[in-house]
Amino acid sequence: MTRIAFIGLGNMGGPMAANLVKAGHDVVGFDLSHDMLKAAEATGVKAANVLTEALADAEAVVTMLPKGQHVLTVWTDILRSVPKGTLLIDSSTIDVDSARKAHAMAGDVGCLSLDAPVSGGTGGAAAGTLTFMAGGSTESFAGAKPLLEVMGRKIVHCGDAGAGQAAKICNNMILGISMIGVCEAFVLGEKLGLSHQALFDVASTSSGQCWSINTYCPVPGPVPTSPANTDYKPGFSAALMLKDLRLSQEAALSSGASTPLGAEAAQLYALFEKLGNGGRDFSAIIEMFREAE
Ligand code: NAD
């Protein structure tokens, strides 16, 4: 049993903390939202009224927060309170530069640190089947692995500080671009009188196959579990896709990488959000292409 402080008990953090409790760990949670704290308490997480209360005697700290600025602020406070050697794991999706800053801050006071963003969404968080992409030292990864294995099914050590965040945004840039490609193909197919099923049967078994068509098909019918069948209820919201595409473009700018399709995908999702679709599943962007005709 490990004594864990879990900071950020939202849509993802709440169920992740609950799985740590289920596995027998002693989890004390903190969230600025009283409602989220209460919901976590109902799953066996002990509620702390202030951050420092959650940190008392913690051997490991997990943060699951919205953005880089939140992580840097919270980690600054955490690192003031915890003893040397404490392991800090950040599972939020944040920019690579902030992730590297957070590692440096932890290193300065002798703490272990890991960036470990996830994919798999709220369903994966609840089921304990997330994929973790980790960046940090071998020692930090070894310490975190048993905890990550409770919350996830696949755990990949991607490299040093920031490598987990880098893998996450590269993967999601592929996803944003491929979803747009699949949506354009279905809209073209409709214009050409091709049935959704016929295009799916061909493309899902030919060179056009990818997760966006085979598993998450953006039209109703061919893949019964895809959000297209439930009026694009997320799933993975367009707002979160836009967030990740913007992170990819920040990283492209700061590293000098050329990502023209990533830039275009970010612009298209920004437009889609502006039209009031941020809360819908990201595959609903197919409707914007139909309407653009
Ligand atoms: P969320 O908004 O539901 O939860 C974030 C929680 O952090 C909130 O409850 C908020 O009150 C709390 N918080 C903010 N500042 C705080 C502070 N200073 N101290 C304590 N608590 C604080 O967000 P989420 O959906 O759980 O996502 C968390 C992270 O995981 C994000 O970076 C997101 O991009 C990433 N992510 C989300 C999904 C998803 O499907 N929701 C999937 C993969 C990754």
C-alpha cells in the first residue's frame, strides 16, 4: 500500500483516484471544486480541505489538472511541502516546455518526477484501461509504474523529461489530421452516391484504414459504438482536440518542426469550436464539411 496524494479530481482524476483506492492504496485527494471532492469521497478517497493536508506523509503525488500553468503553480506549492525523494507524477495533458520546467523544479529539490499523460478518455479512466506515455528518469518510471498499472493497461516509457507529453501531442496531431481526412472522404463519397457502408467496407480494409475510420467512424452505422451513432455525444470533445492540436503547434514552433497539416487541422477545429461545437465529439466536424458545400 502506498500513501498517495491525488490533486485534481475532475472527469479523469476522479475515476483514476478511485481505482487507486480499489487497489488498496491510501489516497488523500484535493480539488478546488467542493463538488468534485465530495464525489471522490464517495469512492473512498479521503478528502483534504487544503493542498498541504493531502500531502502530509505522501510517498507519491499525482496531479491531473487542466493546463501547464495549473501544473506549474500546484507543483511549486507541492515542492515546498514534500520531503526529498517524493515522487511527483503529472498525468495532465500540457505543453512540453511546462512539463520540462516542472521536472527541473522537482530535480532542484531532490524529488523524483514523471510526466505521464494518458489516452483513453473518461471511459478508460473509469475502467482502469488508460494508456500512459511517460517521460522522466528510469528511477522515476520504476517508482511510478506499479501505480500507473493500476490506472492503465499500457504503460510506455517514452524517454526523458517531457517525452510523454511529446508522444501524446504527436499522437493526437495524427488523430486530428486523420479524422479530418476520413470526414472529407465520407462527404466526397456522399456526393458521388457511394453508401457509407460501401466506403467503410473498402477503406477500413484497404490502405485508407486508420483508427478514425476503423474504430471511430464519423458516420452512423458501420461502427455501432462510434459517437456518430449517439448524435456525437463525446467521447473526446472537439474542445479537447483543439487544445491538443494547439499544443502540437506550440511545440512545432518552439522546436522548428514543419507541421502544415497539423496547423490546418488546428485552424479547422478552432472554426468548428467557434461555431458552437466545442462540447460535441470531435468526429462531428464532418457536419462542418457538409455545410461548407
Ligand atoms: P476537469 O476539468 O474535469 O478536471 C480538472 C480538475 O482540476 C477540476 O476538478 C478542477 O477543479 C481541478 N483543479 C484546477 N486547478 C486546481 C488546483 N489549483 N488545485 C486543485 N484542483 C484544481 O478535466 P479532465 O477532463 O479531468 O482533464 C484533466 C487533464 O487530462 C487535462 O489536461 C486534459 O486535457 C487531460 N485529458 C482529458 C481527457 C478527457 O477525455 N477528459 C482525456 C485525456 C487527457
